[in-house]
Amino acid sequence: MKRKLTLILFLLGIILISNDAMAQRGVITEFATPLDPSAKPTPIYVGPAAGVNIMGHNMNVKHLDFVGQPLCPDFVDAAGLGFYAGLTMEYLIGDVATSNSSVIVRAMYNTYPGSVTVDGDNLPVAVENSSDYLNTVTEHSLDINSSAVTLEAMYKFNPIQGMGLGLVAGPVFDYHLSKTWTQKFMLVSPNNVAFEPVEGYVYADNNRTILIKDNQEIENASSIRIGLKAGLQYEILLGSKFYVVPSVCYNFGITSFNSDYDWRISPLQIGVDARYALAL
């Protein structure tokens, strides 16, 4: 309970300090701020940005190639954890002294991994030197690896003058640098059985795993992704010309990642921008 109270007081202290600093910006700064600019020349704000992608591959990939397994399941909605990193720039809109909006442009590198596991059939196997059978437990898995260079153009609006809270929204354009997947059929139990090798497949884990697709290019995957990103951010001033901006945004995939399936890449993105004022 004490830890929770301490954390709440700490966060409130940051907000109060940030808001107090913003109220004084017109007096103590050489440049304008995003929230309460002075009458100095309109600046741009530049710096690094980084964060995590909590992945949502909203997809329904139906029975991938697996000869002899007509009951190979559909793979639905893969999840994963990726990251993004790059550069950001913000430019105030309108009159410097009263502006409460801006345009934010980011050039980023993104990773969009994902994985999904589906229970397989309980296949019977004969016990050696016996008439008994054992039921096996099997699983199918699909691992996705994708990376992209990204350009974002966001509009930011501060609904409350003098507060760091901002609403952001805008389009996202991705160009995929890599797009591969690995599909496996695995024996989970019992531990003393293995697949009998069949020509045409690659085996691993002492023949307990069949690599149906081994880091292969995703067929008919699009190189271009267009998304719509929206969320919240909060600006925290750390000096006369420097501030950090934690943000939470949902990046909804408008275009399908693959022409064969209904597949959209839509990560929840949590990260921090750091921006430094540069006079024009």
C-alpha cells in the first residue's frame, strides 16, 4: 500500500512540476514551447524516439501446406513483442504565442514479430513389443518475423492550455524489409516417441519436430503497409529547451499484409520521444 501511495505521489509531483514549468516558459526560455510559447522565433523540436510494439497480427491463416495432415488447423491472431526506434521532429502550428497544436513527423525502424500455437490431434502410436497404444499430444505453431522502415505524420492537439496532455492521430506508411515465417508440427508428449522421417521434410529435436516452413519468405506478402495511428501523449519539460514525451498509441493496419488471407498488423505502441528545441 505504501509503495502504491509513493508511486502516485511521485507521478503527481512530476505533473505539477511539469505544469509549473510550462506556466513559466514565456518568461524563462529562449525559445517557444509546445504548450505555452513565448514570442521568440517558432522552433522545431528534434530528437530520438524508441519504444515497444505489443503485437496484434489480426489474421486467419488457413491450413498451410502439410502433406498428409488434412486436419492442419487455422492459425488465428498471432501475438508478440517487438520494438521501434528512430528520429522524431515536431513543428508548432499557427501563432507561436497561442499555438496548442503541431505536426509530428517520425522516421522509424519497426519490428513486428508474432507467434501462435494451436493444439493438434492426439495421434495413437503402437508400443514396441506390445499390442497397446499410446495417445500422443501434438501442437502446431507459426512464428512470424517482419521488420519495416516507417514514416509517420501525426497531428497533435493539446485540449487543455498549459497541460502536457496531448491527443495525436495520423497516417503511418511502412515498407517491409523482411517478412518470413516458420511453421512447426511438434510432439509434446510422451517423451519417448518421435516421428518416423519422411522424405521432403526437415526434422529437429531428435525427430520430434517437423519444420514445415523453415524461415521462408511469406508468399504473396505485401511490401507496403498503410496504417492509422492514434493515442495519447504527455510532455514533461526537463530544461529550458528539452522535454520528453511518453506516449501510448494504437497503430491500426488498414491494408492487408497478405493477399491470400485476411491479415492486418496492428500493434499497440508504448514509448518515449526526447525532443530538443532548435530555432528556425
